[in-house]
Amino acid sequence: MSRVAVVGGGITGLAAAQRLAKGGVDVVVLESSKRLGGKVLTERDEDLTVEVGPDSFLDREPAAASLCRELRLGSDLVSPARFGALVWTGAKLARLPAGFPHGIPSSPYRAWRSGLLSGRGALRACTDLFNPRPVSGPDLSLGTFVAHRFGSEVLENLVDPLLAGTRAGEAESLSLAAATPVIDSLARHHRSLIAGLRAQDAAGPPPFVGVRGGMDRLVERLAATLLERAEVRTGTVVARIQSSTNGFELRLESGATLEAQGVILAVPAFTAAAILRELSPGAAAQLRTIQYASVASVTLVYPQGSWTPPEGTSGLLVSRAAQATLAACSWTSYKWPETAPADGSLVMRCFAGRSGCDPVSTITDLELARRLVADLGAAIGLDASPLRSKVTRWERGLPQYAVGHLERVAAAERALEATPGVRLAGAGYRGSGLPDCIRQGQEAAARVVELL
Ligand SMILES: Cc1cc2nc3c(=O)[nH]c(=O)nc-3n(C[C@H](O)[C@H](O)[C@H](O)COP(=O)(O)OP(=O)(O)OC[C@H]3O[C@@H](n4cnc5c(N)ncnc54)[C@H](O)[C@@H]3O)c2cc1C
């Protein structure tokens, strides 16, 4: 029987392995660290439960929600108790109006009312309504597109803070098509993006859901299904792949080797490049160019009553103009009240690290926490001292889809056609949200089975 090796036991690799095992394929998962889940990591400390990776996913993209239902977690999908963001520009703190996907103002009037755009900035944003024709031609940067269509205030006060908070991204270099496919599609089908958004009825909060008890329950359920039907090896680093008479030989860092007829590489693109350097130098060259930003998730626990967030908000987004270390923050004890400590402490989960101006890797945990505490004081007036803090770093943790990203991924995939049976999947390629990763893992599994 053919054997498929899945390299990487993050959510992508686990979703791929689950599909393969379910289809009766002989599958082995090779994961370098001691635990499964990759970026999906829930930490529990005394009576505190915090996500230090993803805390939720988009429900309207089906792959993650349907996998949860398949794993009998459907009734444990919970919506945040609050949803809504404040934006801090350094000069002001204002509420981001609902229904602004990626910060694109479906209503310049509401953006002006919120205080995030000046009268001049709102009028400039309205020029989108008179745009003569939809976008055509090659990929362009999100920053170039937004600045041209809506002006610099929309870019700095609306789009940039959302990108910093969700992707550690920099609008000037991110690909419109790869980083914001919904906006790209609207821009290519509608003369005016505002009109396109209104036609889509984009109002209302996006339907995010989390998993009651922790996101790692999804990993646990996947791992449990694999225990019955697949081999899972943690603490196993794959160094490279070569062709062999039987298919492929995977060389492990330990010096051992393993034969497989199909391989799914569900690791970051830079790792896939290193693993493929001999088997497919062409694919490796493309993958090496995909950049990642280092980010940190810092949980700060404050005494009860230290600060009360405005009604209907769950977090803060910080514009680059504020020149802060803080990129975003969610007040998790309000957003996910069931995870809050019983003593009523306020739990703030901060994000630091931005592509292009990245101090996260070079400063100590203590200094990082100190800066974030100071930024929270300046942004929202939270002046208390935290009782405890916990820093989790994700070195090269978030892929940055630069202009032309999808062409680069397609070129890597074309290069791999010379060695049928090897597939790429995961956050580095066609979407980094959990539903995108799960979908890519499942598609890679289906494709490998077809090829075998
Ligand atoms: C702080 C943070 C917050 C996020 N928040 C959200 C959110 O709220 N919602 C959302 O949808 N998404 C969110 N994301 C994105 C999402 O979590 C990730 O894109 C997704 O989990 C990546 O899954 P993956 O399996 O592709 O990669 P990874 O999780 O990186 O898994 C790759 C695995 O490969 C292993 N590996 C690496 N090298 C080797 C090797 N040589 N041999 C064997 N194994 C190897 C790694 O140890 C790892 O386990 C967040 C990401 C971060 C960092």
C-alpha cells in the first residue's frame, strides 16, 4: 500500500492527515516539536485560559466550522460575547464603524462620524464613488490601491491598523489579491468599491467563532482520530527529501530515513524551501522569497476594576502613526467571559510585531511587557500595573503575502509538477486563517490520493 508522509503537525498537516486516514490511506505525520497544533496553542495557568495563537475563526468560510462539526465540536462553537474595535492613531482614540472589511470604508460618512477621518479625508474617500472602471491587470499593493482610491487618511487610520492587528502586515508591500482576496474580487468586478461593498451588504460584524474550552480542543480531537488510524511522530525534524526508486526518501535530522510515495509539506514556506532544495531547486527558490513577520502575544492580567471597556467593544487596533510597540489588544475577559478568572481580574491580550518595523525579536520579555503596559496607558488610559504577564513569541510566525505572491506560489507548484506526489499546503500559500489552512490541507490530501 502507498504511504503518505505529512510533514508538519499544525492545523494544516492535521487536517490533511485526517482526510487521508479517513480515506484508508497509510499516513505518517512528522512533527518537529514535542506537541501537535503549531500556532494553535491554548495555555492554562491556575484559573486562567488564554489563547496565544488563534482565538477564533471566520464561521462563514466553511472548512473550519464543518471540520469542527465532523469532530463533534459543533455545539462547542461559541461567538464572542462582544465584538467591535477601537482604533488608536496616537492622536485620537475612536471606534471603528462596523462593516468596514479590512478597514475599507463602506460609508465615508460613518468613518467621518467616528472621528477616524477628517471632513477632507471623508470627501477624498468619496472619490471612489466616481471611479471610472474596475481594477484590471496584474496584482498591485493593497497600500497603493487604497491610497489611490480612498486617500492617505483611510490608509493610515483604517486599513493599516486592521492589517497590523490581524496580520502584522504593511499595506505598502502586501498583495491586494493574496492578502485581501475579497477586496480584490470586488475591485475587479465593481467600478466603485464602496458601491460593491454596499451591494454585498457587508454591514454587521463578521461571524467569528471560538471553541468553548480552548482552540486546542480542535487539535486534540484531530489527534485522537489520527491515533486510531495513522502514525504520528512528534520530535521528528524532516531535513530534506530526495527521489527514490520507491517514490521519495525523507531524510530526518536524526540521520534516519523514511520512504513514502506521497508527501504533503505543511510547514512554513522557508522550511519547505530547505526541505526541497535538492528535490526541486526551482520550487525552493520561489518559496525562499516568501517573507514572514515575527510577532508576540503578551497576556497581561490586571486587578479587578482596573479599567472598564466601552460597551460593544472587544479590542483595540493601533495605527502605525502611533509609533507604539502595541499593534493590537483584545480584552479577553470581556470578549470570552467563560475564560475569565473567577476573581474578576481583567485579562488583556496584546499583540506586538509588525512587518517593516519589528522590535519584537530583539527586546527582552520584561522590556516588551513594559512597553505594552505603557502603550495601553497612553491609548486607553489603563494606568494600573499588571499582576502578571506572559509572553509567547512566534519567530517568523506570520507570512507576508507580497505583491505577486499568488504567481510565486503557482510557479513553485509548477516546478513541483516534475516530482508528482509532493504537495504544499498551509498558511504560507493561499490564506493564513484557520479555515484557509484546513481547506488547503484537505485539498492537498485529495490531490495526493488522486496522483497515487
Ligand atoms: C499570534 C497569532 C494569532 C492568530 N490568530 C488567528 C485567528 O484568530 N484566527 C485565524 O483564523 N488565524 C489566526 N492566526 C493564523 C493561524 O493560526 C495560522 O495561520 C495557522 O495556525 C497556521 O497553521 P499551519 O499548520 O499552516 O502552520 P503551523 O501552525 O506553523 O504548523 C507548522 C508545523 O510544522 C512544524 N515543523 C516546522 N518545521 C518542521 C520540520 N522541519 N519537520 C517537521 N515539522 C516541522 C512546526 O513545528 C509546526 O507544528 C494567528 C496566528 C498567530 C501567530
